[in-house]
Amino acid sequence: MNTHKIDALIDGRHLYGFLSGEGEPVVILDAGLGDHSHVWQNIQLEVARFAKVLSYDRGGMGQSDKAPIPRTCKDMVEDLRQLLHAADLRPPYILVAHSWSGINARWYANQHPNELAGMVLIDPVHEDKYARFETILPEERAARMWASVKDPSKNDENIDRMASIRQIKGNRQVFDFPLIILTRATDTDEMNIIETSLQAEFLKLSSRSQQYFSKHDDHYIQNSEPGLVIDAIRQVAGSVKAKGV
């Protein structure tokens, strides 16, 4: 696979992306909180066989320079858009997001709906999960959870999770692009059951949504069942091309 490195200068800091494959629309791979582009290496290799695909390192992750902190989904989406502009990659895009980055992806769609042609959410975080966790956790453990969630310094990217949750809750929309939600298998743990059951609500985000379940109870579906992720991306890309977007 031939990969082209992209270097975008944003407010004096370097943001790096890695581009491979050919064709339109461009597939964007957005890693979960604390991860960077290397987590997509095997997925990018396969997707590049049928699409142009971009993975990238958010500010302060991988090879990219540190960004001002704390950060919100709004900040991260604007960085991504500047990277895409620097690489002359024009919309619409297919956005593939894992875990917390599902919130970033939804913010992108809310703010710039005409720039997205489709979306794949891989075991995405639902903004209500912490409130639901609180209902089953002992009081002391719930207090520790909230202290961590509310403090940006307690996560690897200094993300202000509460501010990001307010942003996404303040602007919910319904789209008509193809959307696939990939959900890990549910085990008997109550918190896992809450997380996986909440993901069904994402089906309401689009009139053209589908949900598939992994055979494994692994949050990193792109590692434990990469074929499911690749097939989902191929399906969305096929739907977009069939519609002529």
C-alpha cells in the first residue's frame, strides 16, 4: 500500500494524516479517545483496495503537535476539516469513527451535514451512558466516575467530555445518508449491557440506518473482527456510489 503523509499547519502546529487508495468519496478513519492512526493500519490497508482512505493523528496524539487544552468535539472537528482542506480532499466524505469519536462524528454531521455522504460508528459512546451508570453504581464509585469524567486532565487527550456532551445534546438532527452502527457482543456485565443497549438509539440518526453486532465482546471491533468493519465501510461506500453522490 502506497501511503502519502499529509502535514497541515494549523495555528502554528502540525497535524498529520496518512492517505492511501483512490476514488471518491474519501473514507476518513477517526480513532477513539487516546488512540491514533496506527490503530487503523490493517483496516486502512484493506479499505484502500476499493476507496481513498485517510487516517490521522489528532492534536497531541501520534506524530501531531499538541493542541490547546482542554478540547471539545467542536475543536477536534475543526482541526480535521482544516487537515482535509490542506490535503485538497473535497467533500462529501464517509466518516468512520470508533468509541468516543462517535461524538465527534455526530458533531461534524450536525454542523456540516452537506459534507458527509455516509457514516460508520464502531461501538460508539452514547452521551447518556454516565448518567445511566450512576443508577447502578454504589454512591462512592459513582462519585469517582463523575470526578474523572468532569476533569479533562483525567483522560489522555484532555478532552472536556462534559462540554462535548452539552454540544452534541444541544443540536440533534436526523440525516438521510447511509449509517451503520457496529456494536460489540453483550456480556453479563451491567455497565456493558447499558453501553451496548444505548447504541440502538443511534439508529434514529438516519432514515437509512442499520446495526450489526460483533461476535466478540471486544470494544475494538476493528481488531477482533476487522472483516465486519471493512464490510460495513464497503456497504456504505457502495450505497453512496449507487446514489451518485
